[in-house]
Amino acid sequence: MAAFLGGCGLMVFNTLWETTLQSNVPGDRLSRVSAYEWLGSMACQPLGMVLVPVIALRTGPEPVLYACGLIMLAMSLAQLLLPDVRRLPVATSAPAESKA
């Protein structure tokens, strides 16, 4: 059930993130910004894949799962402390139509 709810949350987040990215980043810079965003998203995964099993062997899997869940929750909520995130403007106009 937790995996289902987490997947639903990621679907909503991904839609909101992509919409925000495309609404607030100029088209000629969108590819580069997206590439840096993906680099940041993927950079620490190998470190986690090395450290988490080692820690889980010493402490057991349950404390590691709780700690990882709390860290993810704290990181998600910490973004709300940034004024620029809270005041992000909402795009109200439709994208410009292409002239053929």
C-alpha cells in the first residue's frame, strides 16, 4: 500500500515539476536546466547504494528504512522554507502557437 501511495505521489510531483519547469524556464535553456536537474537527481544514488546495505547490516533494516523515510520527508518539507519556492508564480497564459 505504501508503494502504491508513493507512486501516486511521484506521479503528481512529476507532473507539477515538469509543468513548472516548462513554464518558468525559457525554451532555449530548458534542455540544459533539465540536464542539470537530472544530474543532481542521480548523482547521489551510487553512494546510497553502497552505504545503505552496509548500515543495514550493522543496525538492521528497520532503522534504516525509518531513517531514510524521515530524511526524504525532511528534504521535501525543507523546500517550503525557501521563499522563492513558496512565491513561484503560476503561469496563466497558454503556450504560444507555432506559425506554420
